[in-house]
Amino acid sequence: MNYLRSEKTSLLCLSPELVTAIAEEMQVADIKQLRLTCSTIADYLVPLVFRTIKLTVYGNKCQWGVERIEALASGTHPACHASRALIIGPLCPGKPLDRSYLFTFGYKTQTISNHASESNVNEPLEIAIAREKVASHLFNAITSCRGVRAVKWTPNAGDEQIMHQITMNSLKNLPSLRRLHIRFQDFDVPLEIDSLRSLTELIISIKKCSSERLNTILDNVAKAVGQNPALVSIELDVREQESRDQEVVPLQHFKRFLKYYSTANEPMRLRHLKLTSFNLLLDQISISHLRHLTSLNLRNIKCKNGVWEPFIEAGICLTEISVDWASQSFCNYLASYTGLKKLSLMAYNFSTVEDSDTMAILFYEIGLDNHAQSLEDVKIVPMSEGLWCFGSHNYKSIAQLTNLRHLEMNVLSYDVRNNGETQANGTQKITENNAVKHIVDLAVLCMASIETICLDYSPPPRGTGRMCGTGVFRQHRFVLKQLVMQAFIMERRRNDKLNVGIRRDNSE
């Protein structure tokens, strides 16, 4: 019976590629524990553990961050050759993390140099030593990560100017850098990203910045676009500045970021574009860089009606769309091609219920038909109750989306107000007029690949007298409780193949 006896094997009997593939299915904490069992396995898993490095030093307990910077600066740490992504956060030993960027009302811009000039005569000795170590080792720490391809940098208002300058200089010495993400609210050091010549993805997010400084930053971003013709992804978020103590900064024109792009170069082959707070007026020059676009995300855009007609004329066929307005030209664009896979639509641009419902009818009539076989993810969020919500009026339009994996819609409150009747024995009975039952039945019958359904509540339309106060919160809580009850009952009647989620918030 020796042939039935199985020999003992271990991970070391497998190739390094198989060990790495197994570890990729594990949590990072478990991978760290596995590395402690064997030096050979530890070497195999170095790329997984040190793929992303985070550099942050702030507050009084900054020893951990300083030690990490010193270790990287030595050039012998495993992360120096294994890291592929670098996250640079606050670099201000002894100072708390400034979260003022989360609030816009009443904000007054402060320059970084003001923070740098603050007296540090009363700070503890260990904080002064930590600051000196960070300043002396930061450049070597960043440049030692020669394989880093992506950097996310979030400067903090408490950082000293020298920290920003060192970081900016070190980014110029990363030969493999392809993706740069900078998120800041104030910046007193020249933004020299135009010296980076190998970027393929650029993400810039600017909040609470003076008009003069904003113009300087945006001009450098435009130069960076001109120096990187290989860009395939651009995300620009330039929020409007509206506060008591600060002038209003107008919306930026997208064409501004193309003014340094040489006409001798071929147009960019952009695949992804995300713009927030922009004036998007497309001309022949702008549209030439968007002909290969497949993903578009627009928020707070002016000249909305001038977006979709140029797309139709240029034959641009998007596979992912995320917008916060709906219009007839948008519906016409959706009806002009096939192949859309992901749609996120927030219908927030209507001043009356009648206009909103009219556009909803048009959208469900012509907007989805051409993409019925390709759509996999649909999210439709209205500003208030109306025909954008799921109901009998759009049942057939949603039912034709047979390849959906994720569906997120709002429901009408009167569709759930009288549902889930309580019987004499205390049990609940599913009635025919039941929003959850209808959408789950639809998914089971028509959507074989569905994974998640998210149902939410819409507030009453304006002018109904219930937009604020106790009444609307009571209605919100009642509708959500009805949805939860119906989902619970349906879960007991269906198998676990479908996951029905009910969105909640603090108003419950």
C-alpha cells in the first residue's frame, strides 16, 4: 500500500512564481507573518510587502517615519528595489496634521512660508533632531527607490518650504516614474513637473489656493502636458474658490492646458480624462487629443451643451462615462454608438420636476437601447423623487440590460410605503407592489451576471413642503426601514447568489 502514501511537500518545493501567486491571495499582515518563517520565502515575497512605500512624518510621535526615511536613504533596504509606488504625506515633525482642506467656508489662505517662519525655540530637542534627519535623508530616501513608477504626493500646510523643495528635486531623479498624483491646497515652491519627461498619467488636485498662485501652478501643469506627449490619462480638479476672505477664482478652460503642446508632435492619445470645475468648450485642437478617449469623468462643467456634439462628429465611442448632468445632446450621443460598459449619471441639473421627468423619459427611451448587451455597471442618482427612480415606467429599459454586474438606483417612496404587510401571526407578507421584489425578480430573470444591487432613497421634490426638518427625516427613515425589511424577507426566499444592498446614512 506504499503507493497510497503521499510524500510531504512544502512551499519551497514550488517555484518562486507559484509561491508569489499564492501569497497574492493573502492579506498583507499574513504575508508579513509568512516571511518570518523562512529566509528563502522572505526573499520571494519582498515585492509584495514593499510594493507600496509611505513616507509621513508629523506630530510628536514621528520616530517611526524618521527611521523609515533613514533606512531607505541607506540604499540597502529591500524596498529600494522592490517598491513600485510611493506615497509622500506630511513631512512636519512636531506639528499636527492640518485637515483644514476639508472645509471651504470661511477659509483664509496661508502660505507655506508663514509656517516655516514660525519660531521653534520651544520645541523639544527630539523634534528638532527629527526635522534635521528628515531634511538630510529625504532626497536619498526617495531617489533610492529607482523602480518607483507611481507617486502620490499630498503636501501639508504644516510642511516647511525646504521639505517641498527636496521632494520636488527628488522626483526629477526617478527614472521609472510614469504616474504622478499631487494633491495640495497651497504651495510656495515652484512646481517643476515640466522637468518630468516620461509621464503617462498625471493627476492634479488643487483646493483653496489664491488666484495668483493658482495661475502659476496651472501654467506649470500646462508645460508638463506639453513635455509629455505620451500621456494617456489626465485628471484635473481645480475647485472654485468661494469664501469670505478670498477672491473668487473662475473656472479654468481645458484648452489652457494645451497651449504649450507643440503642433509638431502628434496629438496625444488620451484614454482617460477627468475634469472637475472646468469650462469645457471643445474646438478642433482640443478634440484631436480626445479621439482615442474611452473613459470620461466630468463634474461641475460649464458649456455642457458643447461637449457631446463634437464627440458625435469625431466618432468618439466611450466605454466609461461619469457625469453630473443629463441633456438631450447626451441622450443623442448615447444613441449614436454601441459598446458603453460603465455609466454613472447624477441628474442634478434640473430646476423643476417637469424638466427632470421629461429628460428621464427621453433617457430611458433612447439612451440605453444601443448598450443593452454591453453595460456592466449602471449608477443613476436623481436629485429628488421622479421618473429617474426605478419603477414600472422604466422596468423594460432596465430589464434589457442582461449583462449587468452592478446596479445602483433610487426608488420611489410610494412604491414601498405600503409594502410588507404584517399578518395576524406577526409575520411579514410580500405584496405585489414591492420595489425590492420587482427589482430582485428582474435581476434573477434577466440578469444572469448580476452581483450587487444598491437601492437608495430620494428626497421629495422641491416645493412639496418636506425638503427639510423633521418630516423629511422621518420619511427617509421610514422608507429605508421598509427597504431593509423587504430585502430581509427576499433574502430568506432567494438563494445567496444575489447580494442586495440598502444604502444607509446618519439620518437613520
